[in-house]
Amino acid sequence: MANNLHILILAAGQGTRMKSARSKVMHEIAGLPLVGHVIKTAESLKPNCITVVVSPKQDEISQFVKPHKTAIQKKQLGTADAVKAGLANLKAKTGTLLILYGDGPLYTEKHTYKIIKGL
């Protein structure tokens, strides 16, 4: 993929419907946290950068996603606010932005590439 691709992964949600103290994106499926599957797909596209948006108390996610950057969504005010928090890390960048949800383990390189290229 071209070096002008930037990927934001939204992972700041509380996941309260999971009824768990653990963040939703850190629940495992097929031996990897949900966000891990999303990162693998994002990495396969060889983007310029991957930024994961987390909330202030999600250190477990921040540690897991290293070496990728994290952006802090200070207050959970919805999806658009999460994107806004992530965009702060990309102000000087130009190119294509792909936004993925951190709890989407079924994204594939083939499908995300089609999204980028406009089907």
C-alpha cells in the first residue's frame, strides 16, 4: 500500500455491555485480543502510521498496541469525538485515512484494501 495511508483504530469505548472489568477490545478470540486482530490487518496494509485511540485509563491497550502510537480521548463523547482525538496526531499528514473499530476482528486485508481503493 502507498506510504500516504494513515490508520486510526478506535478503541476508547468502555464496553460496559461486556459486563467485564476488562476493556472490550482486550477480550480474546482465536488467541488474540480483538484489537490485535485489527492491528494485524492494519499492518498488512503497510500504512505510514497506525494510531489507536484509547481512553485515559486504558493502559493495558496502550501497552499492547506498541510500537504504534496512541491518542487519548479524554471524555467518551462518541465516535466523532474519538476520531477528533486521533486526528490530533495526524495534523501534519496528508493522504488517505482509514478508520477501523478496535472490536472488529473480522476485517481482512482484501476488504480494507477495497475500501481504500473505492471498491
